[in-house]
Amino acid sequence: MGTERSRFRLGIIYPGGGAEQDYYRFAERFQDVVCYLVFSQKANARHSHSLPALRETAKVKYLERAARRLVPLQPDAVLWACTSGSFVVGRAGAEDQVRAIRAIVGVPASSTSLSYVHALRMMKVRRVAIAATYPPAATRAFARFLFEFGIQTCNLRAYGLRNGDLSSRLERQDVISLARSADTTEAQALLIPDTALPCFGILDELQTLFRKPVLAANQVTMWEGLRLAGFPAGRESELFQRVR
């Protein structure tokens, strides 16, 4: 898995929600990156953000089933591309999810929530602001997850959307307004954690507007995948350079 590889294959386990296009658009930036996306359950664009529903989404049995479908594709790394479905079970649960996936596919694995932790550690960021599409309970659960890794939340805002389908339909200005309401001078980075929210088209604008790293869920998941797959350092786009 070094620089001599002609292609880097990323397996994406996705819960549904409406932002699948972000992964394909990210991969288009690199001719030698391929994304294989499978759903963890039956395609469910609604993907409820209630805590009971998120705990159901987080069950390892669904991830194992999806991971088995990726085995014939021989990915170089596998990502559980769901922030809420990984942070809702806390640090121990998120690490159990990754171990289960890795045991089946036999390659490095991670999740969106753990991707945030790894990116923030590499950036030496300890204080963040959270701009979440989720209801307040799920937003607070994400802050608690980060705290388990020593990352402090200076401010958080919950937009209150009930499911991923609603997240996927947020307008550009709504995302900017949410991010603005969450940002604070104390925060070293601004996190937008929902993988159901397409952010590919506005990331550059957000980085410029807030003058600090803005980490969207699909962005940080792809960065983690490239890193785990052995993608050569220095070849990432500007979107990833901010989390190296």
C-alpha cells in the first residue's frame, strides 16, 4: 500500500441520508482513487436522528453485513461513514465497530467520528465549536464523545433536524448561518458533523469565511480513508491539507 499502487480503493459503509454524491465528487479529484459505497441497512434516506434510532443504526451486525459485501472489491481501507451512528455508542462502542469491520475485511478501518478525532489530533486542536444539523440530544452526544478524547467543545448549535433526508436538503445559506451561530473565537476549529449533509460545494467558502479549519463529515471521512489506504502524503487537495 505504498506510492507504487496504481489505484487506491476505499470502501464506504453508508447509512443513507442523501449525500452519497460527496464521496464520488471527492474521488473525482484523484484519477487513482475509487470509492465503493454500500448501505449498512436497507437504503434509508430518512435516517432518524433520535437517540434510539441512532443506537439501532450503530449495531455492529449491520456493519458486519455491509463489510462482507465489500470483501470481493478488495478495498485498501474501509470507512463507517456515519458520524451519529459511531459517536452515539461512545468511544468504546466506536472502537468496537471499527474492530468488527477490520476483522471481516482485513484492512485498516475507521469511522467518521474517529476520523474527526484523528484529524484534530494531527492538527493539535483541543477546542472546537460544533454546528450540527441534529436535535440537541444527538449534538450533546457528539460533544461527549469528543470529550472522551480530551477535546473540549467551546460552543455548540443544534439545528434540530429529525433525519438525514432533511439534512440533505439544507440550502447553502442555512449551512452558513448554522456555522456562523456556532463559531466562537475560543474554538480552534469548526465541526459540521452530519454525513447526510452535502458540503463539497461550499467547503472552500466556509474555510475562507471563518478563517479556521472547518471540518465537514464527508470531507474528514475521505481524508481518513486516503490516509489509511496509504495515499501519498502531499497529494491531497487543499481540502485535506488543513487536516494534515
